[in-house]
Amino acid sequence: MLDYPIKFSPILKEKIWGGNKLKTVLNKNTNREGLGESWEISGVKDDISSVANGALKGFSLKELIEEYKGEFVGKKIFEQFGLEFPLLIKFIDANTELSVQLHPNDELARQRHNSFGKTEMWYVMQADKGAKLNIGFKESISKDDYLTHLEEGKITELLNFEEVKKGDSFFIHTGKVHAICAGVLLAEIQQTSDITYRIYDWDRTDSEGNSRELHTALAIDAIDFEKKDDFKLNYDKVANQASEIASCQYFTTNFLPLKGELSRDYSEIDSFVIYMCVSGKAEISVNGNTESIEQGQSILIPAKNNEVKLSAEKCELLEVYIK
């Protein structure tokens, strides 16, 4: 039952800052407007993914873990996380700026929310000319200086902005303030958590004139006030070679540009493997069972499968697993 590439039905999220690129660029099948996120593979409570293809169609992600345990996620991963799927896989379209925010670490998230923390990374799939991301502060600051700027509505004066283009990739440590800004379409890999502390929302209101909730008090103990140039990721782009973009205790992400045919041997890792297609299209085969993947789609390979065959005229994949 687990011997084929598994696709899940995307969970589409309307956002105050969302746009239409999930439809027009990533070809999500929907008539809804203002879509900000496509949750590709999610174990978040009330937003659990369901299988869209093959013999397991209709099964939820949680049911797959319950039924197949380590064969599905990997023995060590099942021992550590049980029925919780450890990653949340997304595509994000920012038509306008997301709030300036940060995420708590595992310890704080566990104490306050009975949740995992939220370490994450971004891969920029498309960016309008001049589009930027906020990542961290320009300089190290004190808590008092931060609060003064926040109270005076001048927090943006402290923020570091990075102009971005397709292929840029960033690692977002817990505690680091950040915001995806207007005109950026990206892939996000993160711990399974939906805990966000919003500290500034560009003074915007909804259609009824209401501002979104800010989390000033919660954020104070979670913010990293130091300037750290630890976010921009460099990686190789060699055809048919998996090049590491980021690796941490929570996930490893490789960049894999395909041209022709390639076999991947996963016998040395005890983990599921996720492919996110960030450009082009490819065929993915497990035990003779083949599924296609194209830009804006994701596929999961259950942990029991050690060999995967890939074929493409030209395609770029993000390859995600847990070491």
C-alpha cells in the first residue's frame, strides 16, 4: 500500500495579504480570491492533509501514521513524534506584506501552547522586481529600545530588509523577527506548528475596520534582539546532484535540478522524503508506480521505499527529509 509516490490535497488559506499567484503561477484549482497559503502536507490539528491519489486515496495523514507507523515516517521519527507529523510544507504568495512576526522555540512553545516551536526555511520561487523580505534587525538592540520604537510606531526603522530573486533561500531561526513582503512567492519548510507572535501589522485593518491582534507581551521573551547574519543560504546548482541548502535537527532540504533520468538511494536515511516542485515538471517512480509532479505540487515518498527514480526534461525540486 505504501509502494507509490503519495500526493495530498492542498489546503488553501485565504489571507488578508494573499493574492492570486497560487492560481495563476502554481495552478491551484480554485476560484477563491486572496489566497495566501497552500498547505501541501499538514498534520496541524483541524488542518490534516488527506491523500489525493492511489490505493490510499481518502486516508488522512494521521491515519497513515497510525496504520503504518515507522514504515511511513521512519522508525526513529515515529519513536520521537508518535502520531504527530513533524513537518508542515507550504507554498506562500504575499500580495502585500505579512505581519512582522517571530516564532517561539521548542521550550517556550511547549510551556505556553503545548506545541512544537517553529524553525523554518524559505526558497524564493518568484519575486516581483524590487521585492524584499524582512529578516532580523539592522543592528543589535536593547529590549527598551525595541519597545520604544514599537510604541512610537517606528519599528520598521529597526528592521533589516533583503531584496530577493528566484532561487534565494533563507533560514529563519526561532526568535528572529521576519516578514515576507509584497511580490514574493515562496516554498516554506517548517516544524509542525502554527504558533506565531505578531508584533507589527503595518497599521492595516480588515473590511470592518478591525486591526489584527498583536502579541507584544508574549513576544518579548521570545525575541532575539541580536543582529546575526545567519540567515542567507548558499548552495550548489549542479544538474542531477542533490545539493544541501539547509540542514538542522528538524529537517534537511536539498536542491535537486533534474535533466534526464536519475535514481536516488535513501537506504541510509530512516525518513520519509518530500519533493516540492519549484519549477518545471517530472515523473517520480517507486517500485514501478509513477506519478507526475509539476511546479507548485508536492509528493511524499514513504520511508520504507529506499529507491526512487526521477525523470524530467528540465525540473527543479526541493528534496526534504529528516536525518
